[in-house]
Amino acid sequence: MFWPAAGFLIAVIFASFYAWALHRYVMHRPLGKFRYPFEAHTLIHHHVFRADETYHLINPKDAQTIPMAWWNGPVLVLLGLLPFVAIAG
């Protein structure tokens, strides 16, 4: 029971760090010519949702600025799995 619990704890800590680093270093800064995350998140999403009373959805039309492109989720999950695949391989 120890190893599954340790693996779960390591995965949760890694996922938290991964999400934080991705948000801070990829979504809030352009990465050379790869500007998609920065433009989609910072310039569009944070134009509507800021760290004030607009943090929560007020206007239902603004919900359109929340969804990601269909391929974003699978790509982010696969990138997050790479360190575990490297360790396992």
C-alpha cells in the first residue's frame, strides 16, 4: 500500500507544479514564435477575467473566452506524462 500511495502523492505534487509552471511561464509569456498559449490565454482570456470582481463569470457571453481548443487538453496531458514515461522506460 505504501508504493501506490507514494506514487499518487508524487503525481499530485508534480501535477500541481506542472500546472503552475505552465500557467506562469507558457501562458503568460510568448515563447519565441510560439505565441498561441500567450495570445489565447493572456491577451484574450485575461482581457475579460482579471484579479478583481471580474474574476468570476458575470456576463454569460464571456463564457466563450474560457474554453480551450479541442487539442489543448490531450497535448497538455501527454506533455505532463513525458517525465513519467522517461522514468518508467
